[in-house]
Amino acid sequence: MPPRSRKNAVTHFNVMVVGFSGVGKTCFVRTLLETLSLEEKTEDTPLKKRRDSFMSENSNIVVHEEQLQGPIEKTLIPYTISREIEVDRERLVLTIIDTPGFHQEYLESKVKRNPKAVDTQVHCCLYFIDPKKSALDEFDIRILKRLSNRVNVIPIIGKADHLTLAQRNRLKPSIIKDIYTNHKIPIYGMPDEEEEEEDEEEEGEEKKEKTKEPQSLDSFLSQFDYENEDVDTQSVLDYLRIIPFTFIAYEDDPGTGKPIELENNIKLGRDFGWGSIDCLGEKYSDFIKLKNALLSGHRRYLQLDTVERYYEQYRTERLMYKRATKIGLPIP
């Protein structure tokens, strides 16, 4: 039998956004969709009539992109919205899951999945951090630890326009220190702690090793000669040097919810009176780098990691649970 043509093959990529209320999750969803719409308008090929498909947790009816039009409101129930796009000459159904909270169940079965999203596994979870914090608090740490055992987590500083440049430069390293050095939270891309290889060291050497200062992420990255690394390694190093990503939402018209019109060819921006900023500009926000990492540079890594690490781990846990239940062992 001849191989099946992949001309019409479609890849599914599912992204969930979580975080405390008011940190910019829904604004991010809208900004991403607006950016994709802008890219469609600049393509040379004629546009097809596109309709996003949308489903809420408590509805069996699929409605469309009108559901995300109008003024931005607080998300009260989880919902998914799917859009078919083309990335690197590949058809991709991007499904975004917006949530009001941090419930682990949403990563499994509580969200009513969009029927167009054949692959319902969450490939990436964007965790939004409050920019008013100077570091991760105990709730962030507990949530990140729990999420990182179930899904690829990428940290985002929401509403980064609330930060001065100096504040941003202090907050980013503080968050990474909490994640990598202080708490060893295994978010996506974070290097694993090296295991001890020599079991027969002298007692003095063992004591010295135990008292050694924890390694910082910068120290880990300094071990690589970037120019001599392969493309995949360079991609991971670039990612590690920039996380957590910063995000600034565009300013919307309070009546229509559409982006306000700005001068200087700014498509999605904010007007502060003293001047305007481009929310897609790398000077102010990491949004474009995050978008490129999700949809192009790291998408396949995230998909593979979901199947080979998290799904297999979940299956193993469920099988062990069923076996323990069947033979009457106590369940922890």
C-alpha cells in the first residue's frame, strides 16, 4: 500500500493558561488570537472565511469567535477555543484552554473538550505570575510543583507594563532562583539535577559535596559554548536565558473590546498619554519570542514530552492504582 499523503495532515497543539485572578490570562488569549489574525491579513494568499470554534465547560453547543468579542471580562468557567493555522508549512489546530483557577482536574477531564481537538492532551501550561510580587510565594511554589508533575509548565509574568525596567530585571532572576536553585521545580526545559555517579567516595569528600552551594541556572548555562552547539541545543539555551517570559496585553476599546487605534503603525499597543508602547515589540515584551517558542521552536519538544513523559507516567500511575485497589492494598 502506498504511503498516505501528508498534504492534508493536521497536527494538534493544546495550550492551557492558569494563574491567579487578574494576572492577564484572558488578555493573553485575546492577544494571541489578534496576532494570528494580523498575520493572516498580511499573507499573500487570499483569506479563507475563518471561524474559531469555542466550547465552555457547561455547554454542549459549539459557538464561535463572537464569544470572545466585546469587552474583556473575568473568566468564570473554563472554556476552549480552537483555530486552524499554518506554521512552517504545516497545518496546525491550536486549542487554547482558559481557566479561572488552578484545579489539577482541568488537566485531565473536567474541561469539556472541543470536538475539533482530536488530541486532547495538554501539551503546555502557561503559568501567569502576578507582577506585583517580588518572588514566588508559597502558593505559586505549591501550584508549580503540582502542575509540573502533570504537564509542561512555562512561567509568564503577566501585565509586565506594571514593572519598570529595573523591577523586571530583578523579578526575572528572583523567580528563576526560586524555581531552579531553591525548590528544584521541574518546569519545561529546566535541566535535571545531576545524580551522584561515584558511590565510593571518601567520607571527607562526601561531606564537602553535601555542603556545596546549589548551582544557579546562570552557572549551568555558562558551561556551554553557544556558537559551537547544535541548533536544538541553542534553541533550549535561548529559552532558558529568557524565562520567565514577560507579557503586556494590548489596550482594548471599553465598548467593543477591539484594539484601540494608535499611531506609528502600532497594531496592538497601549497609550499611556505620555507615549505609546507596542505590545508586540521586543523592547517591552517577550510575547513574540513566547509565541515563536510555542508554535515553532519548541512545539515538537512539548508534544513529544507530553507523550513520552507525562502521559506514560500518568498511565503507569493509573495502572498501579487499579492493581493496588484490586488486591486491597492501602492507597496513599
